[in-house]
Amino acid sequence: MSSVDTKQMATIYEIYARTKYLMLKAEEFPGYEAYLQPRLELYNAFDNFMVAYQDANESGTDIDLSSTVKRIYTAFFDIADWLNIRIKKIIVEELGKHDPEDISRAIPEYYNEIRPALDRITDEVSTIRANKAREKADEVEKYVQLMEQSLGYLATIRSAKSSLSELKRKRRLKSPWIAYILAFIAIVVAVVFFFLGQ
């Protein structure tokens, strides 16, 4: 019976577990169900595993899982990159429609803490992605930690959604054109009552 490299198996298990973890997180985001690439890579990894097992048994050699390892890494980076891009897009969409002053009031830590941290995360993810061909498990773990931080910041921003909406509503009421519209309506109502009273 052919033997399996326990180090390769440990790597496969570790990266697979991180991949599945991020896939579960990604399920909460719209558009994920249509994103098939990571699932396809996991299928290909399993297929490579079975082919390597069959080849080794037929030839009497040890099972070489290097192709499976590469596929598992590819699946991980596919889902991590997708999730990273999606988180950034949602943050931009959530905050892009609000005045910076309102953001500061609803999320006091945004400009001093969250935004610099998100910029740092972007830089660190870029470094990891530049080195992803090296296939290092510690880089995968670091990427997962960065995504957890980003998800935490996104949760903070989403929890301030109602406060941001209320501040936006108040800002609109203070807007000069709203005052002009209300004054115009008051004049029209006064004129109507004047003519009805005649």
C-alpha cells in the first residue's frame, strides 16, 4: 500500500479548513451563490487527490499530493480575494452616501481608527497576494485574520446604519432648499385659504 506524505496531508487539511471558514462567511454576502470558482477548485483538488492515489497504488510509489496542495491554495485565495473585494465595496457603498460629518458623529472611531486600519489591511493583503505563489500556510492564516478584522469593521459600520440615516434626514431638513420649498408651500397654503375665505 502506498503511503501519504503526512506534511502534505496536514497542509491540505489546514488550508481546506481556512477555505471553508471564509466560504461560510462569504455566504452572508449577495452574489456569492453565483461565484463558483472556489468550489470548482475544491472539486479539482479532490479529483487530483483521487488520481494521485490511484497512480501511486498502480505504480507502487508514494502518493504525491503536490497538485492537490496547489488546488487547495488556489481555492483559498479565490475565496479570500473575493471576500476582501466584496467587504471593501460594501463599506464604500454604505458610507459613500453620507456626509463625513455624519460619519464622524455616528461612528466616532471611523476616521481615526477604522479607516487607517482598512488601508493597512489593503496593503497587507496586497503583500500576501504578491507572495501567494510561495504557498505558505502562515500567509493563509494572516489573510484569514485580516478578513476577520475587515468583517468586524464592516459590522461596526452596519450597526451605525440607522444613526447615519437619521443624521442624513436631519441634514436634509436643515438644507436651504428645503427651507425654500417649505416657505413656498406656506405661501401657497396662505393664498388658498385667502381665496377660500372670500
